[in-house]
Amino acid sequence: MGWIFFKSKYEKMKLVDREDLERDPVVRFQHSHYIPLALFLGFVLPAIIGSTWGDAKGAFVWAGLVARLAVWHCTFLVNSLAHWDGLQPYSDEDTSRGSLILAILTCGEGSHNFHHAFPHDFRSGPSLVSWDPSKWVILLLHRLGLVTGLRSAREEDLKEALEYMKHKALHGVPPLDQEEANEQAIEWTIDDAIDYVLQSNGRCLVSIAGWAVDITRYLGEHPGGSTLLRSYSLQVEPVGRKYEWKDATWAFEGGLNNHSRAAIKRMKEFRLAKLTTAL
Ligand SMILES: [Zn+2]
């Protein structure tokens, strides 16, 4: 847990769209009063509550100090144990693993392998019965209207990921990628791409590894926000057809973020044409 004592430089952080957080008055209040809030709720409040039955000191020690120690250690286990020992049913692209012990200790973070494979999913354990009380609380808040816009991975993607990993465990190699083999794509010049954007009323077209990819439908789903995606889209001025198009290959293929196998598969579904002009 040494890493928490170092202030890391997150250079990519400024690229993350955090407009939703900045709009939220509760998050803003918490952010600007973080230290007094943490000290009050973590240590002072337990003592005040304990004083109502005459044991402020006992409450401070157990509900303040000991509870903090236990909660921190359980939280940090997600970064150590959940990347060291356990099962990898969804993906082996990183070191994340699932473990029931951790699920019990952290109220659901046990399916950590799932979280890394499908980071935009609000659940940690995707099945309704997997031990994930956090998910049940979110679902309850959703019922009460306090939580909106829950996102979860598509059922077919979960199934595909499970089958992929099963195949790998059984045969030692990943299943053959069929779609790559019979790829018969149409070809576009830059002019075709410009026509497409002009005629489709400014759809969000990005260029990844020599492909024109229309990600308009995915804008609201992208875990990193839509602003980032739009910054890589083809911008055209209707008069004079002057255009600006920053290639997104580097950003997509690990420059900005490591996209999971599921994310790469999803991106391929949005491909429209092979680009004959290099950007
Ligand atoms: Zn992790």
C-alpha cells in the first residue's frame, strides 16, 4: 500500500471529461471540504454518538480508529490481493482476479476481474446472486429515483468473454477470430469521409488503425466521456470543405488508455470503411 503515500502525476487526467462531477453540488461540497468532513465523520461523530451512552472514548477507539484501520486495509486489498490471487473468468489481459474472500470483505469488489474487463458496468458481480451488496444498494437507490443512468455491459459481450476464456483454458489458445478472416470492407478516400459527415448532420467519425469508425451511438456509453471522443472526430466546415481530423489510433491503442478486448470488439462493430488516405 506504499503507493498511497506518493502523489502520482496523472497527466492523462486533464483529458478526462468530468463535467458530470463538476455539476454535482454534493460532490463539489465534499471535494472542497474534504479534510474537515473526513475528520468529523471518521473520528468526531463516532465519539459524539458514543457519548450518548457515556463511552465517547470507547466509540472513538473502536468506531473511529479500529474501524478506519479495517476499512483501509480492506480497500487496499483490492489493489493487492485482487491483482494477485483468484480467478480470471472474463479476461486475462491484466492481473485482475476475483475472490470470494475479497467480495465478503469489501461488500462486492470480489469480482475484480469483471470490473477490469467491463469498467463501465455499475455492478461488480454481474449475476444477480453473486455477492455484491454494493450493486444491491445501487439498484435500491435506482428504484427510489436517487440514482439514474445505470450502465451495464451487454449480455452478449459477457457471454462472449466467458466463452473466450473457457476456450483458452481448455485448449490453451484463444478461439480463432472469424470476423478478421472474412473482412470485406468498402474503401473510402478522405472525400468520402467528408461527404459522410456533411450528409449525416455531423456524426462522430473517428479514424482508428486505417478505419473510419462511426462512434456516434457509443458517445453516451464511453467510460472516459464523450468530449474526449469528439476531440478526435472529423470536423468539416460546410463551406470550402476545410477539415481537421486527428488520428485516434495512438489514443485508442494504449496511448491514452488500455482498451479491453471487449472494448476493441465493440469498436470494430462501428467500423464503416477502410481509409485509403493516410491521415
Ligand atoms: Zn484493479
